[in-house]
Amino acid sequence: MPIRLLIAALFVATLGLAQLSRAQDVHVRVSPDVKTGIDGTTEFPTIQMAMDHHPFAGVGPDGRTGRVFIEIAPGAYRERVIVTQNHTNITLLGMGKAPEDVVITNSLNAKQAGGTFFTETVEVNGQGFEADNITFENTAGNTGQAVAAAVRADRSIFKHCRFLGHQDTLFADYGRQYYVDSYIEGGTDFIFGNATAVFAHSEIHANAPGYLTAQSRTSPDQTTGYVILDSKVTSGIEHVAGADATAASKEVTSLGRPWRPYSRVVYINTELSADVTPQGWNAWGKTPGTPLAFYAEFNSTGPGANPSGRVPWSHQLSAPEAAKFQPKVFLAGSDHWDAEAEAAKLP
């Protein structure tokens, strides 16, 4: 074989090996403009059809699995979406200019669906899930439990996302979860479950009097809990004056109450609205004496910050104590997951 052909052959072989050594990503498109969706194609009219029929990503010799990027065109997608356990490393990308441009919406409350855990608009079970620039919505309103998103997947990331609902908006229930630059709105227990979750640089908005969190850790040795970090709590509660002022004074927001006895929630460097009750936390009446929940703050600011007025069984952390709840520590796990670095790779 001539030397030039031999060199060319070696180059092609080396290039092929290099490509094989990298995991193979898959990109599919979802748009209302797509009229059909056939198994094996890469364009679909609905998100669930894309979930059901997308090609699976490849695996490199190093064992690293690629990602499936589902790129969603602007629009309102009136459907329920379920990401099953065998669909791992899924990334939903909203292709609009803002999360308001891509909305996954449905309207089910617990009475209609037969229970809280059948109401979710989007259910995530496959680990390694990511979403960017998307709104998750349940429009049932103030009609009881109505979940916008249920997340039961380890190593989940939500960036530039909105979660809209009233009671039980976001069921952050299992695994390590990182929410960044996002917006979560509700009225009662609207962030609940037993995930190990950090909400960073986000807005937690109360649209009615109630409880921001209902975390459900069941024993003190569980590593689960919620951390609200470098964020702000806002309120859309309307107040009245005059004769109705006494009733209106009860229209306050609690930082959280324990769905399960060892509930754990920590607020760090977070601005609190004036509607946050001075006591801060609520015992839910389930625990006699001093509650077993671990509720804490570090450097709360804003008109709702009131360390001296907090319930005596809550905690004001020192800087070293607060450092344990930073994402790189709190979410690391045995595999040393760096949620911040992974989120930075998203658009």
C-alpha cells in the first residue's frame, strides 16, 4: 500500500475511534407545526410523543452515556408528560426567549384525579434529568392539591424554569435536585417532599397565605432537606385596612411546616417579604413539645427577617454551619456530583 494511502487509512481509523470514545448525543425537535410523529423520527408534535419515541443516546467505551436533547418550540403544550426510569439523561430545552414562551400545562386537582400523586402535569423519574427555559403549570387553582411537577430523579437540574400552581405546586420528592435562576409560585405547602434539593438564585412567590415548604424527612440520619440559597421570598397576598385588618393580620406566610417529623429546611442569604410571619415556622400541631424538625436560617434579610421573633426551636446558623449547605457540599453525594458545574453547561 502506498505510504499516503496508509497514512490516510490510519487517520480515518483514529478519527473513528475518537468518535466512538465519545458518548453519542441525540437531538429531537418538538413543535406544534409537526403534524405526525413516527417511531424513529426526530420531529414530534407533542412532548410525550418525543419521550415515547426518541432515539436513545449512545454509550462510549468509557461507559459515559450521551444525552437526549428535546428541543421544544414556543407554544402552550396542553398535555401530561411522564419521564420514566428507563429514560435517563433527558434534557428539555425551551427554544423561546424566556420560560414563558414554552409552557407545559394541565389542570387536575386531587379530587378529580383520585389523589394528590395523580395530579402532576410533569412527572420525572429518570435520573440525570435537566430542564432549561420552560414553564411547568397546573391551572387547577385554589381547589386543593394540584401538582405542576413531581420530581423523583437523582441528579436533576432545573435552570431558568417556572413552576406555577397553588397547593402542592412542586413535589421535590427523591434524589438530589438543583434549581437555579427559577421561579416557584403557590399558596400552601407548595414545595414539598423528601428530596435533597437546593434552590439557588430563585424567587419563591406566595400567591396566598400558607406555607412555603413541607419537607418530609423521616429520620435524622437521612441526608435529605431543602436549602433556599441566595434567593428571595415574595408575596402577592392582598391586604385590607380598617374593620377587616384583624382578619388580614392572619394572612401571613410561614417558611415551612413539617410534613414528616424530621423535616429539614434551611434559608441562606435570602430576602424575605414582609408577609413572612415573625415566628417563621409552624409545627403543624403534629409534634408534642419541641418539634424534631431542623429549621434554620443564615443571614436572612428584608422586612420578613426577624431572628429574635423566631420560634425557639429553630436555629440561626454560624457561617461554618451554613457552609455545609452549599450545593457543592450538600448535593455532592458519594459520586461528588457538582450540580453548579453541570448547570453552567446549559444555555
